Amino acid sequence: MRLFVANVGVNTADARSRGLKSPVFDEGRFEFVPIKEPSRFAGSTHVRRYRDLPCWTREGVALTTFLPKDVRDFAAHDDPDFVGLTYGDIASSRAATLTELEPGDHLWFLARLWSYRDGGYTGPSAFHFVGALDVTDNLALQDGLEGVDTAVRARAERNAHWLRYRSGDSAPSRILAGDVKTSARFERAIQVTPDVAGLLFGGDRHVDGTYRRNGVVLRNKCGTARTFETFGSITRTVQWFLDSTREEDRPFLDALGRLRRGAGAASPPLGRPS
């Protein structure tokens, strides 16, 4: 099993330009706000709107509780789909590694969340892990979903990339489906602290800010040293960090597994979109 990470949801640019932020509440409970769909899908009857997205917590009636009024009718790229437990992406340099995921691999979702208290955003944002897929299927969309297992297909057809496909989008895309018994949206987000980053990187933080294992600086494929300050740029592209076949990675995977179990699995909301 390899542990991959995908950076999802709205970011600081979305917050600045449209006021879109994902709120995090007491004890790590949160709402996930997806990015806006490109304008070419604005008129599509297939894609969901922000007004259609429900709350997973009791902090609001709908997701639009936490969003500016002028975006509620915008088309939302509702991905990952935490109800159907799928995740998709287009063929791109950012997501090229998605082709490598195999059954048994884990894909963790990283999102930027903003502190929210007493009806408003109250502080800066931070990265959090918000859910995980334990992958069972890796589907290419170039020719639709012909031949895919009926139950898996029903879930894949909820995914934002299938809805784009139905809207006439011809971009090569891929949808991953997770094990319905073990994959989950977390009930409580896991904030990425320097220690949590070290678990993902598989090393300890040195006094110079780099992460090291057995005294060796850990680096990305491009040779850049891994630091907490560059965590966002390091995780911008989908990639894997740890592999259970490597004995030296297992203690880090075990520690992350304990954090995941402590985060719990959220129950799907009532009134969720179909």
C-alpha cells in the first residue's frame, strides 16, 4: 500500500477573489468547500451548484451558510465526492500520478481550512487532512464507463468529472473509487502541524527546518529539501510519500493510521444531492 496525497478544495486565491473559504469549527469539525467550475459549465444542467451542497455538520442549514451570497448559483466542482466516495481529475501534470494508483493504495485529501466562530471567519487558514479513499478502482473516462461494475458505475456517475463528461467535456479524465466500508470523509479534520508533516514525509524535523531520516535530508523528486514552510508547494501535485512494502516507512504509516482513526468517519448528511 502506498499513501498518496491530493490537494483539494478552495485555496487562498479563491478566498481573495470570491470569498470562498472552507470553515473549521471547534474540535476540528469542518465543512469542505469545493472550487468553482470553469465558466464553460455555467449553463450546464448536470453540474451541481453551491446552493445544492448540504452541510455535514450542524453549524449551518446548507453549505451556502458559509459562502458569499453572490456565489450560491455558481457551478461547483464537487470533488472529492464524499457521498459516493470517488475522486476525479483531468489528465495534467498536476495529476499525472493518478494513473499509478492501484487497488489497495490510499489517497488522502488535503484542504485549506479557515477558523470559523460565532458566525464568521476569525483567523488564518491552515492545511488539514479531511478524508481518504482506500482505492478499489481506477477508471479512465475517454470512452465513458462501459463495462464498469454496476455499483461502482453508479458512484462514479455522481463524480464531478462524469458530470462534466455529460456536459460535453472531452478532456481525458480519470475517476478513482474507494472502498465503501473503509473510505471516508473525516468527522474531524487533522491539522498539518510540523509533526504531522514529518509523519507524511517520513522523517524528523532538523533545527535548520529540513526533514531528515537517519541524518539524510529528505527531498522531492526535483531535489528540493522538504520543509514545513514549503508544505503547500510540495503537496501541490498528486504524489505518493510512503510505501508499506518499505519497512522503514511502516512506523510513519502506523502513526498516520492512528491519527486517521482518531479523526473518525462522518455520516453522510440528510438531504444530500443525488
